[in-house]
Amino acid sequence: MSDELLDYDDVMDRYDSVLGLEVHVELNTASKMWCGCATTPGAEPNTQTCPVCLGLPGSLPVVNGKAVESAIRIGLALNCQIAEWCRFARKNYFYPDMAKDYQISQSDEPICFGGHVDLEVEGKTYRIEIERVHMEEDAGKLTHQGGAGRIQGADYSLVDYNRAGMPLMEIVTRPIQGLGDKAPEVGRAYMSHLRDLMRALGVSEAKMEQGNMRCDANVSLMPKGSTELGTRTETKNVNSLKSVEGALRFEIRRQGAVLEAGGKVKQETRHWRETDQTTSSGRSKEQAEDYRYFPEPDLVPVAPSREWVEELRATLPEPPAERRARLQQAWGFTGLEMRDIFGSEGALDLIDATVAAGSSAAAAKKWWIGELARRANEAGVALDELSITPAQVAAVQQLVEAKTITDKLAREVFEGVLAGEGEPAEVVEKRGLAMVQDDGALSTAVDAVIEANPDVAQKIRDGKVQAAGALIGQVMKAMKGKADAARVRELLLEKLS
């Protein structure tokens, strides 16, 4: 790593950080922003396109009404004002992945503006001011051939226009100051809040690892006591909560080292590298870019009526923070237990649904945060992408509580369900996992273990009850784990009393 870094605490002693977060949210509408093309993920390249997507001469865009509705609901949930009149503009730039070579966006007339969110981080509340929420379209996807998949050194690039024209909402904060040494954590908490909010609203899958939501993280430093903003860098397309926190912390340390060495921070875009948790230089932005915005001539302005806005306000879900507080109280979890849940993407919804299906909160948390999170990690998928439902997890727990299976055997049941072997009860039957309930069979196994271990058995007869653990373990092994250890202990002590 060529960039020098200053100790984070040393930077915080001498400088104040200023953040700016620009978040792109891909909407889950059935069709694209300006045309009727499908938005189904995973389709063959360039099969979900039309003359509008491809920017062919004479093609005309038409605004997706559902996307406008989603934009308004997002704005309302962020405490924004909703414009009575706004319009689209053409953003002119070299877009190798957008056939018409300009983006339809909104410049100085966004649909939502002037909002805020309040976040609690380690017991302190921080307010994040929202500058604007505006509507635009996504570009296509470039795949670079050769050069390790990067444009540098690539032999050529392929373009897939399936994503071109996908509806995007860009949520832009005002400069965020006064965060002290908690800036990276607050940045992460803000992204987590937006992710949960988008899902609660039902407007986006908000899966950062799949690009449904991504963040451009701006960072600058200014000396303590100064009121003049420093030169900022913009780390582009950061796509996980952990990476947002890491990119902010790294840039603060890197810029601190530059300033302490008497240098100047270069205004530029940078890229986050997951491999070594660093940022690298991208494109210089020393001079203001002229996108030559002008009103989009092929689209009429959008003027949402106040009646419609109020109707949409009535559809807003319970705010994520209020929901988390309600669930924490209902489940009786500590703050630390809830942080464990928040740290696993999608876990809160899965646990809530599992509880609704009949499981205790403690058991639902145990399975999703423990066994199932481990299996998701091994498979390289998100927790909510595992082929098991909350109802099935609740059914497994009910089998445990009925003493049909043990916790250990439950892990085998999960394995079977994930492998597509059927519902939990079917897996138990097919794999022969049901616990032995017959006292006669248990008694026979206990007798055999006592006979094989006369010395240990005598210790127990002499009052050294703690020695029973070894014999219980042997009985459980003989029964292949399909016995109630408590019942085995009772039988063992009865026979040796």
C-alpha cells in the first residue's frame, strides 16, 4: 500500500471530518424508467432492451408512474418536502455504457428536498440533513475482457444494456459535520437506516452486494477551529455497510497523513478495494465538471397533487427505528443482542417472521444468527437467500421443543431442508433422526455402558455423581445422539443408586 496513513486518533485530535453521502437506490419496479422493458435480474445480456433503452433515433421516453410514486414515498419517509412541480434534465457526459450518451436525471429541480434522519449511535443521536432525492436512470454494465477484469489493461469491453434505463433514486446529504471520532460509524448507521427503510417501503431489494444500493462517500478534513471546508475526495460505488465504514475511516487517516506531511489533498474520485481494505486513486476532479444540463425536451414536468402526496403519506410503514425499539422490547433482548442482529443483513426480518410462525425470539435468533448464518457464509450467499423459510425454521424449533429431535439433530434437519429434501418433519423421517422415546431401548443401552465401565460405575455408586457425565456421553454415542440426555442421566443414576 503506497498511501501513508496517520493513526486515526491522532487525526481526530487535529482535524474535524466532513462527510457527504450520495446513495443510489435501484427501484424494484416491473419495468424500466422510460420504457416497458422488463427489469428481471439475471436475464441473458441485451435481451431486455428496446429502441428507448438503446437510444435509437426517434424513440421517445415515457415516465414510469410507479417510480415517481416510489420517489415521493422515499422523500416522505426521509422527512423531505415534495416539489409541487419538477422536471427532468439531460446530463451530458461520456457514457460508454449508455447508448444515447447522456443521462436523463434531475439537476436543480429534484422531486424531494430538505429532509433529515435522526440516528442513534452508541447512545448519542446524530441528525443527517438530506439535500435532495432525485429521479434518474441507470447505465448499462461493462464487462472488461483481459486485464484482470479491469479496464486498465483490458483487451476489449462488452456492454450489456439490460440495466440501461433502470429507475434510480439518488439520495444526497448536505455536508455532515460534528460527528467527532464516530464519523465512520455514523456513515455505516446511515446506510443501514436507508437499507432498512427502502425494504420497509417495499421500493427496492436494497441488497448492496448486488448493486441495488450503493454509496459514493465524500470525505474532507479541516483543522480544529477552522470553518473553511477542506478538499474532498469521493470514493465511488461502495457496496456494503462494512465497506462504507472502512472507506470513510481509511480516507480520514490517509488525508490526515497528507496534510500532516505538508501536502495538499487532491480532489478526485477514488475506488474502494475490498482485497486490502484501501482506496486507490481514480479520476481527477480538480476542475468543476460541466455536464451541460438542459431541460429534457421529450418529457413533460412532474407535478404531483397535494392530495396524492397525502394519500402516499398514509401508506408509509412503521419507521425502522421505531420498529427495532418495539421488537427489542417485545423480545426482551439487550442492546448487544440487537446489535448482533443488525450486523447480519436481513436477520431482523427473518427473525420477526420466524417468531410470527410460532418460534420464541431467543430460538429464532439462535438459529438465524448462528447455524444458518454460518451456512450462508459457507455458501457465499446472503442470509435471506438461503433456501429455507422462517416457517420451516419455526417448525424445526417446534420439533426440538417436542423432544422429537435435539439441538444437535436440528442441525442435520437444516442440512436436509437446505438440500431440498422436504419439510422439517419429512427430513426427520427420511433420515431417521427422531429421538428414541422407548425407555426399554434406553435402559438396554445404559446397562451395556455400565457393564463396559465397572470402575466408573463404582465411583458413581460411591457418591461421585460427577463421573456420570462420561457414561452419559457413551450412551448418547451408542444411541447416535437420538436420546434425551436428561432421561439417560435419570436411568443411569437409578441403576447405580
